[in-house]
Amino acid sequence: GRAMTRELETIDKSLEETVLSEREEYSGRLLHVLRREVKLPDGRISAREMIAHPGAAAMVVLDDENCTVLERQWRSPLDRAFWEIPAGKIDKGEDPFETACRELEEETGLAADKWVELGTIHNAIGYSNERIVIYLAQGVHPAESGQKLDAGEFLTLHRLPFEEALSMTRNGEITDVKTLVGLAWAKDYLQGNLPQAKL
């Protein structure tokens, strides 16, 4: 309630760090590495390194036969392929919902008639400001444009029962955080246990 909110505001104020300066250490095509000088709550000065990321949108696809679509994609940082829900980077000035619609078509060749915003995750809070807005896409059908992968983007699509995908989150086959959270939130929404979900 309100008392808890006021208490958290007081606690957060006591934890706040003041940014004294910030400089870019590296600028890549997608990521930017920043170094900040900050004043800590006790007055000492410290440094923080972080990756600035434009954010992303991710989609849990659910068709009329209660099947979902997962991608299999190679991820260089861990030198292996992963199971993932479709997702993509938010372009500058783009609304996350626009990103979700665009990426669903480009990556899967599908479009959706019904969308639900399930929530937002901050998946790397120790070193990045990245956020991923997760949606549930229902009423899916082939998109007019078809699949259009970016240059250098390679993935395979796999349609499987939603319950099987959920089992994969429990047996260790799925470890990607956006996919774990997205599938769990979709399940909660479908069972009526995710009141914050919105159209």
C-alpha cells in the first residue's frame, strides 16, 4: 500500500548514487560501453562500467492449436545455440509494440491479430540498462511480407506444444532469461493470474 511505497522511497533515496561524470569507452554497432564516476551514499567516489543498450521486444507466440514458436539461434558469447522466443532490438524512436509486430514478421513470417503486453524485464541490471518488453501474440497467421531475416542473422523455427515449451523451462533445455520469463508470464496470463497484463 501507500505506507510501503513511502518506505521504499525513503530506502531508495538512502541507496541512490549521484552521477558525477560519464564518458563513452567504446561504441559498437549495437552496444556502447560507458564509464561513470559516481558519488556513493556514504560520500565516497567510485566508478561504474555499464553497457548502454537500446532495449528490445520479445513475443510469446500462441496459435489456435495451443502451440508456440521457438527459435534456435547461435549465441557467440557462450559458443552454443539456444532456444528463444522471437525478439528484436528497438529501433531509435520506435515504440516497443511496433518492434514486436515488425520482429514477429521478420523473424517468423507471422502476424498476430491479438496482442497482450505481459510486462518488462531488466535482464542484466549489474552491467546494462537493457530492458525487454514481453508480449503474447495470439491469432497468428502468415504475414503478407513473409520471413525477412537481417543480413548475418541465422535461425531455425520450431513449432511445438505450449506445454512442451513450459517443460523445457523446467528441465534445463531453455535457459535464456527472456524466454523463461515470457513463457511463465504467458502461462500466468492464460490462467488469469497476471492482472498487470494489458492490451
